[in-house]
Amino acid sequence: MTDGLRLEVRHHLAEIEQPRWDGLADGSSFYSSYGWLRAVERQVAGDAAYVTIWRDHELLAALPTYRVRYEPYEFYSAERYRQLFGSPDREFLFLGGYRGYRNSILLTPTSLPERDLLVRELVDAALRIGEQTPGTVLIFPYLTPGGKELLRGLRDSEFVLDGVEAELVVGSGGLDGYVDRLTSDRRHKVRRELRRFAEARWRVTHEDLHGCIDEAAVILANIQNKYGHGASPNAMRRLLTTQIDGVGDGHVVIGIRDAAGELAGMSLCYFWRDHLYVRMVGFDYERLRAADEYFNLAFYEPIRLMESRRLRCLHLGPATLDAKVRRGALLHPLWAGRIGPPHPPPGAPVAQIRELLEGVTLRDANVVTDEWTAIDELELPTSR
């Protein structure tokens, strides 16, 4: 490489110092952070490698790669991407923040020519890793619009819609300020949900997952089984243990407990810079009190916590978009990127996005219009 740049491939994240990695990931997602990727490396049934570019001792760019032999979760499975891209005979090398819902390439701020050089070198190195298994193509799951923009000029690259994520920029004033800024009809609904929850007299707790992991594993296995994903409490316990061993104290369980101290519901959240990521919400459904527990644990109690921590943005993930839009969330498209030999183009993204947004009235949604310009048949509201 030129200009004193050095490319290295590391096979364990522990070979890279955490402050260097997280300094590079500072403006990116929790799902690109050292703690999360350390957990992913221990969870994934496959081989990880980390393409890095250095100038002397400064880490300038990084790209994790995963050759996954078995993936139990359908949202990250190779079969899902074979269907998305119409590539039934291909093997995939997954790139970036795996097992998350937001992905990009990690780059230090730099000039445009050097940025493009770093991206090309990272992807070329990933292609060489992929070539170890003939017929492999590269897949970037859940790319942000910014991540897609970094890759769109590369040869043999194509993109299809992979999902839609929601986030809530809370602003000043904590929960009261958030409620006051809603439209009048939404404000009335949220206040009613807050009142019902208060009247149910749940004891709200902020807990370390280590102290409630057995209870949490049962509750989260319930939610996985409810939606057909299949999980035992033991499997969930192993998954949660790996996550918190990787992330450390950068997490909190927001729980609701009854008078006997039993956990009836929980929201597992992760801290990253000025964001709070709601990763999992689950309940012992038979013990709920029809008190809008979901909205309080997924939205309102996290917002209360954010005020005390001076956090700015609540990351809400890709599901139940209509409910999130009606509570002021901003929607972003997420893209799957494919780099490899040309093949017949996939189906039209418009039908796919309409399916993803089922139930969401786009004209009422909070979106950044420029992020959606690739899908010009949709009626979008004014940019916000």
C-alpha cells in the first residue's frame, strides 16, 4: 500500500486494543463496537477475521468478516440473503457488524480520495478471504444509508432493501419534554399509557443482567417461542452470558417486578456513546396487568433513564414500526450490499419495502427523505 499505509488481517479481536477499535467506531453503531463484536466472535459458529489498515500505530479503517457455518436466527441467515439476491448456489462471507441491525465500514475521518482508497483496500482484502472458498460473494447486512454510499461505487456491487429501523431523538426535557413535543392526539395516547402503567403499581428496577439472568432467560425464551423462533431458557442463558461478558457493564435491564419481587417483564438495553439501544423486550404474559407494559418498557422507561444519563437517541430496532412511528420515531432504510460476480437482478425493492412497512402510514412517518430516494415510487413526507 502507499503513503505509509499497512494492511493487516487479524483473526481474533483480542489482537487489537479496544481503545483503538472503539476510537474508530466512535461515530458508528453499538453493533460495530468492540464489546458487541467480542460477543459475536464467541457466539457465531464460524470463522472471524478482521481486516485492518494502519498508519504507524494509528488504526485508520477496519472491517470484520465472518464465514458462518450455522446461523440459527433467520434474520442473519445465509438462506435469507440467497432469497434476497436470488443467489441459491452461492456461499457468503458476511462483513461488518454481524448479529445487529445497523452496519457500516469503520473509517477514520479523512479526505475523500483517501476514504475511497481505504474502502477499496478493505473490500479487496475481504474478497481475497472469500476466494478461499470458490464461489463466495460478500454480503454487507443491514447497511445504513451512509454505509451504502461508501460502497456504491465499487465494481460488481448491488443493493436491495434489507429492513427498516426506528430511532427516537429524545431532545431536552426528558420524558415530559418528549411527551410535550408530540402531536395532540399522540400526546393524549401516551399520557393514557403512562397513567395505566402507574396505576398498575409495578416496581420498576434498573438491574445488572448478571443478577437476574436466570429469570431473564425464561422470559426471553418465551418471546422467542411466541414468534416461532424456538429457544430454550438454557440457550437464552448462554446467549445472554456471552453478550454481557463481551459488553461488560455497558448494559442495563429495565425490569418490572410485582409485590413478591418476581420479574414480570424486562427490557435489555445497551449503552453506546449518547445512544441507548433497546435490544430485547420480553414478558411473562400471564402475569401482565393490561397496563401498556410493552410501551412503557420499550419507550417510556428507557427515556426516563436517558435523561439521568444525558443520552440523546433511543435506538428501537426494526420491528413494530407502526407503533414506533405513532410515538415519534424516525425511520431509516437499511440495505443489504452484495459484492461478487454479476447475476440476474433481484426483485423490485418497492414491493419489499411496502411489506416491511405494512401498517405504517408513510405520510405520517418521520423520515429523512434523501435516505429514501432510491425508492422513488413511494410517497414520502417532507424531509425532517
